[in-house]
Amino acid sequence: MDLIPAPSSAVRRPGEDFPLDATTTLTAPPGLADAERWLRGTLSAATGLPLAPGRPGAGIELVLDDTLAAEAYRITVRPGHALLTAGGPAGALWAAQTLRQLLGPDAYRRSPLRREAWVLPGADIADAPRFGWRGALLDVARHFLPKSDVLRFVDLLAAHKLNVLHLHLTDDQGWRIEIKRYPRLTGRGAWRERSMVGYRAGQRRDDRPHGGYYTQDDLREIVAYAAARGITVVPEVDLPGHTQAAVAAYPELGNTDVVDTAALGVWTDWGVSHHVLNASEETLRFFEGVLEEVLEVFPSEFVHLGGDECPKEQWKDSAAAQARIRELGLANEDELQSHLIRHFDRWLAERGRRLIGWDEILEGGLAIATAPQGAPEAGAPVSGAERPAAWGRSRAAVSSWRGFGGGIAAAKAGHDVVMCPEQHVYFDHRQADGPDEPIPVGFVRTLEDVYRFEPVPEQLDEAAARHVIGTQANLWSEFMDSARDIDYRAFPRLVAFAEVAWSELPARPAERDYPGFERRLRAHLEVLDALGVEYRPVDGPHPWQRRPGVVGRPIEGPPPVR
Ligand code: ACM
């Protein structure tokens, strides 16, 4: 049956096939309406069969079994009856995805090709994911991705049972989320005059304005569309670095005593800008206002506040920042950053949310969200039932990107971790060595490397390993300005990644059956073809996928061992 990601168990029952026809029904209890709607919409479009509502015990039937975990499911296919039993709505959606796979690649098209028999193979399948966070990051800040392409990407994630879309919404090069009380964030911050083409050393510019942003209703639509497919959208508003677009829109957010921030535009270079936020109370209030609107749009438990790569030069030079450090009793600029992160850690916790940030949020101390300044307990260890929950131990989580180290430290300290080390799962990095890879950056990370990526480092004992709540592949978009480029860098590696995140593969990379995966992938490429995904062919890029002469920034040699 060649299912990808590989299920926990799958047994083929020859002679027990279920041919579908115009009388085949589809039935589900009210709690599984999303899966029922998705199955009917998707399979009716592909097969031309109506899949009308029917009665229990026949046709395609979804049922709930709350003894199963929420994302777990079983499928039994027998003549005249395909029973999909799910632990919860998410499990039903994954079962529905598997059912579509059982019908073959043409079930992924949006119209029937021809009149043909649609047959579900007789089978017994039992399945559940390894990790609860199976994510992909889309950087829609460096290059704006039109809403329709984001929705398409959601469908591609769902087809691979990935369940978190991390949307990187703001950066030096663009602000992409409408904030009603601060209209200049998008009015000015959502576009730049031109872009670098390739990396700095190539000295190429396109002299073409770039921009775009999502209205709050666009984002609500994306969130709801994703939720109906089992996917949580986690928004990222990056601070206090990666904020030149915000400073360009509202110069008072910057370090006005060291630079003329009123003269700043949205950054037209790639890299890390030195124009970071100031750390004033007014700036905290401004971003509380931003986040109030973010929380209205995104119901996710986690809100990503970045925290990565914040150059400290401007704070070192700024009399205001230095005064702030003294006023708060902090040791240095790292602690000033930590103060900002803790502030929003507490602020989010008070609103029932959790902060997640890149592993730099560990620097300067993350472990405890202390009581607010002036509160009786300030400075004291904060735990105890009588204190507001938000003053207790920080429940912030860490996206471990600079390797495994941050994630290991965080997990040992009791923080949840999403493993996304750049040496392994940054899918902007090149897929092969050689001159044909378009705008080659980073390490060579082949399909096989990704298949052999193990998110839980062996240095963690069992208790700490439980804090690795999942893993994520990140698609930074400096060198991807369209869905076609994203397809190329994401696929087929995201297929291998999905199996790493979902399936119980041998922990030792060397013991993984890569040839077996490659064989199943060959069939799965027909699925990607049916979906219209412009993946990287196994033998190298199509001519139109190359970018001759555009300079990247490859890193030679293998990535450091973890
Ligand atoms: C990152 O790649 N700066 C999180």
C-alpha cells in the first residue's frame, strides 16, 4: 500500500477490496464533521462520486473511539464497508488522508480523469503519530506569499499529516500582518523598494518593489482552513531584533538616540539588520497592542515571539538603553533582551497562552517568569498556589535552531522544545552539491540526510526527552520568491521529514530503511505530480529550476556532528 508517512501497522487483506460506486455513502457523527466535509469534498471532486450521507455499518463510515489518543486512528476496509475509527477530530482527519492515499494518485486530482473503478484495498491499519508538533515554517516576511499559495501549502502539509504551520510574519524586510491600531506597520512596513537577488557577494538587485500583507480576515481564513484540516497556525512576531520594517513604519520604536530612525526604510538586504527595537515602556505597550490583535486572530496555545539574532550594538551605544539597564538592575544587554522576553512570556501566560521563541531566549535567563517589579514576591522564587499562575515557572517553549544544544539545555531545564536544527532541517539549504542547485546556501542536506534526521538527541534521559514535543522543518524565503521555489526546496524532503515526525522509525539514523523509503517515495511522487507540486527531481533540477549565475552562500563540508 506504500503509505507515507508509514503507519504503525498496515495489513493488506487480499480478496477483501471495496469497490466504490455512485451508491457508496459517507457517514460520520456530528463531532467529526470536519473530516466528513473534507472527505466528501475531496473525494467527490476527484472521483465524481457523490458520497451521499448514509447509515452506519455501510459505505465509508467515520466513528469516534475515545479510548484512542486524539490523533490516533484505525481503518478497516472490507467489501461494502470502510470503517475509520478515530480518537478525536484530528485522528479522523488523518484517517481521511490515509483513505485518500489508499485510492491512489488520481484521488489527489481535483476532477476525475475518466470513468474508472475506484477501489479501496482490503486492509487493517492502525496508526498514531510519534510527535504532537509536526511543523513547517513558512517565512512570508522575506518574500510575501499570496494567500492562495498559503492555503495550498496547508493542503500539502495536511496530505503529509504535518500539523503545525509556523508563519513567520514579520522581519527586517517586511511586516505582513494587518494591525488595525498601527496601520503604518503594513502601510509602510509591508513593502520594500527592491530586493537582493541571491546573496550579498553577487551584488545583484532586482530594482522591483516587493510587498504584500494579509488582512486579519485573510489570516482568520487561513487559520480556519488549516484547523479544518487538523493544522494549528502558530504566528510569529519576531522581536526585539529582526524589526527594521516595524522601526521604518514607527521610528519611535527604534534607538532614536543613536540613529535617525525616521530616515529608515524597510530593509532591502538579506542578513540581520542592526536596527532593533528600543526597550522602553512605550515600546512594550506598542507590542502589547500588536499582540492583542494577534491573539484575536490566532487561537493557538503557542505564540512565537522570535528572540533570535538581536545585535546588541545599538543598545551598547544608546544612553537610553543603558539607563534602562541600570533602572531595571540588569547586568548587560543580554539581560535587557531577556527582560523583554520575560515580559511577554508573563503577558502571554496571563492571557492563557504560551510563548515560544528561538533558542536565544535562553540567553540571559529564561527559566523563571518572575513576579512583576514591585510585587511583594519580586525577586523571590516563584512557585506556590497563592500566586497568579503567570508568576509561576515559565511555560515558554524553545525552537532549537542553532543545533541541538539549545534544545538539550531547555529540555533539561524542563522546557518544551521543538527541534529544528539548521544543520539538518533548514530546507532553504541546498539539496545536493554541484553547480545546478539554484542559489545554493547552507549545508548539503539530501533527501537521505533528512530521512536519517533524529529529533531526540541521545544526551537526553527519558524525562527530558519527553520535553521534545516535536520537530519542524523551516523554509526561510530569502531565495524563494514564489510557491514554485518553495515547492522545489520543500519537496520531496518534506515527505521524508513527515515520516520522521509521524512514524516510529529506528532512533539510530543508520538503522533506518532508506531504500525502502525511496521505493515508497517513487509511488508518492505520482501523488505530488497529481497535486501539481514542482518538487526537485531525484536526478537534479529541471532546467527552469536552475538559477545560473545567481550567487548563494554555500557552507562547505558536512554539518557539525551534534
Ligand atoms: C533563525 O534562523 N534565525 C531562527
